[in-house]
Amino acid sequence: MKSLKTKISLLLIVLPVILLNAQGELKSVEGYSPNIGSMVYMLEDLKDRITEQVKDLDQSQTDFLYDANANSIGSLIMHLVSTESYYQVATLEGREWTSAELASVGVAGELNAKVNSMLKGEPIGYYLDLWDDVREKTLAGLKTKDDAWFSSNIEEGLNYRYIWYHVMEHSANHMGQIGTIKNRLPE
């Protein structure tokens, strides 16, 4: 059994690292209205956490399928890109995807075996760069909106805040799937 002095020393070494990595405060990002700024903070936090989780994957890890019904990490990231792009265009620009957008980012709107077979051979950086591009447009579009818009209804019982909450929670759900896939990667 370790002595009390050793335990305290270890705690003093580890505690600053824990505190530096603590995520206990949601903030509103400057340059946005308060509620939109809070959503931007959450969207960016999730994107950063997912990126950190996958940024060093090699090609075989990016394309890995642990069974016939699974999705690859590359497909999941592309799905996040597709989902965000769809809602960005629909809510911030008030339009549908162009045929070029559908071909470039819409391919992973749904996840299935066909999409997984199509999304192979691209490095993880390819998907992360696409996500960066889509996010840049999202952030620029959200800067042009205010909290009154954010709370306004698209239709009865559905407002813009909920749509962007859905984009955020969608990322959180797939972050869990990505973690599961990473735990199943061959050694």
C-alpha cells in the first residue's frame, strides 16, 4: 500500500492536469448573440473533441468496419459534415442543396452499406477538412442571425434553436459511436 505522502504527491501532480482539462462552464462565443453564441460554443467543443479523437488515424483505421452492419469512422465524420451542411443551407440560407452540394456532401446524408462502400480510400484529413469548410460557413451564417431568429418557429412546434440543438446532439451521438469503433480497431 502506498504511503500517504506518495498519494498526496501523486494527487498534487495530477490535480492541475485535471483542472486544466475541466469542462464545467458553457460560454457564449463573442461575436454572436448570447443564445446563438452558447450553441456555437457547444458545436465547436464537440467538433474539437471528435477531431482530437480521430485526427491521427491512418487509412485502415479511417475505413475500418468491425462488422457488416457497422459504419466506418470516415463515413461517420462525412455524415456529420452532411448533416451540418443540410441544416446550414436550409436554416441559414433558406434553400435546398444544389446538385453540386448534394454530390459533394450529401452523399452521407444517410448511413448504410452503399455509403460505406463509397466512402473508402480518403484519409481522415479529407473528412476533417470538409467539416472545417462546412463549419466555417455555419459560423459565418450564424453571425448574421440574432436570438429572436433563433427562437422563432420554422413551423408550429419547431424552432431554429431546436434544429441547431439537433445538429449538436447528433455530433455527440456519433462521437460515442466513433469511440466504440476506435476501441474495436485491430491492433
